[in-house]
Amino acid sequence: MTDAATLARAHALADEEDRRAGVVTREARADELAGALARFDATWGVGRTVDLASLKAIAHAGNTVLVAVPAADRADAAGELADPADPPLGAALGFLGWDGGLHVHSHMNAVDPVARGRGIGVALKLRQRAICLDHGVEEIRWTYDPLIRRNARMNLVRLGAEVAAYHPDFYGELRDAISGGDRSDRFEVRWRLTSPRATRALERMPQPVWHAEGGLPLVADFEAVRSAAPETAEALRDASREAFAALADGRLRPELDANGDYAFTADDPDRAPVDVDASSTSEA
């Protein structure tokens, strides 16, 4: 069970991220679920997410259905929407899983396009983390498209999650507002919520330089390439599948290097940022 000091720090970090983003993140009230669904639908397309009845059942069972709403003028205000049915600035959905150990699977994290770049997605993740730790859940997992650099940076560097598996065509043919006709290849990440790597990332401490045994360069904005030049995007997807074959036996894991490209490494995921060579130290 997580100790009291760690729990308090988890909520403090979530509150700090809320202030940076100018929002309040919290669990959605029952009258806000339609608005949360509208935020999901606006991101992926109507009928491409969940229906309202399912969302109500998921929330009723105690899963993490969260909203990010504008911060009020008062620092102690809970954060309100003018109309509970309005789409919030952000919404997230996660549910319990137990394959390979108890965890929350964070399935959706959506932010209003006009509010992107403020850190709202990160704020929702940190609130989800704090709530999970409150309930004794110490791991969150989710999937992301490995070719989208900004998501890789958020997941691996800003949050300190790590890639656990590569799933080619994980969802099959999505045809949603984000993926279009692209193949749904995904990295599955596991966020060990109190691990050394997660703690360093969340406290904005230096990260390791990974010892690379291969890798894959990423384009700055794969989504823009996919929209403007589908054939180029398809070629990049093909190249990634060839590169990720090196991960099949589980010995290597992808991390991001200083350039924002993948470095395939066998390093301990919790490795400290600086390796100390004991043989180089001396005493006067």
C-alpha cells in the first residue's frame, strides 16, 4: 500500500499541473458524463468511442472517468462548467484490468484542440495517477501510436512510463477521425506509478542517456504527414514495422534520445541518469 507521504505528493503534483494548465481535474459528476462523451466524440468521431449508457456504467462502477474544467478565480474552487452537459476542456477514461497484475487501463485522453499545448493531457494523467494510488492501484497502462513523437515524449519522458509491448494493427481498421485508413500499430506502455523512473520524470529531474543498440528516427509531425502525404506515411509505417522487429524477443526496449528519436536499449528502465564508475573515485 502506498504510504501517506507518497499519496500527498501525488495529489500535490496533480494540483501543480492543474495550475500550470489553468484547469481543475477531477472525477466527472453524473450530470457531466454526456459532456465528457461529447469531448471523446469530438476527438475520435461519433460512434467511435463509447455510448452514454456504457460510460455511465463504467463511472458507476468506480472507474476513472475524469474531466478537466476551467479553473475558477478562487484558488479553492472545485471548478465548474457553465452547463454540465457542455464538453469539458479535457476528459479521460480508464478502467480496471488484471491481466499481468492489477492495473488501470487508460483508454482515452482527449483535449479540446483550442486548448492543446497547455498541458491538460498531462494534468489528467497526474490526477488519474493520484486517484489510482488512493485505491491501492500502482500501475496504469495504455497504448499509443509509436510514430507520433509528441505522444512518445509525453509518455516516456514527461510521465516516465515505459514500453512493455509492440502490437501491430492492435485495433484493426479504425477509420476514426484521427487515424483515417492508417494501420493501428501501437506501443503498450506501463506506468509504474511509484517507480524511480516515474518519480524522476514527475519531479522534472534529469533523465538517463540510454545506451542504444539500434533505433528509429521519428518525423516531427507524423499526423501532418499522414494527412498531407498518405503514401509517405505508409512508407514510414512500413519502415517502423521492420525496425520494431528488433524488439520481438523482449531484450531491447525503445526509449527516446535527446533528439526525440527512438533508441533501442537493454538498460534497466529505472537506471539512474549518471553512471558512477567506482574505479574512478578516490579518497584523500
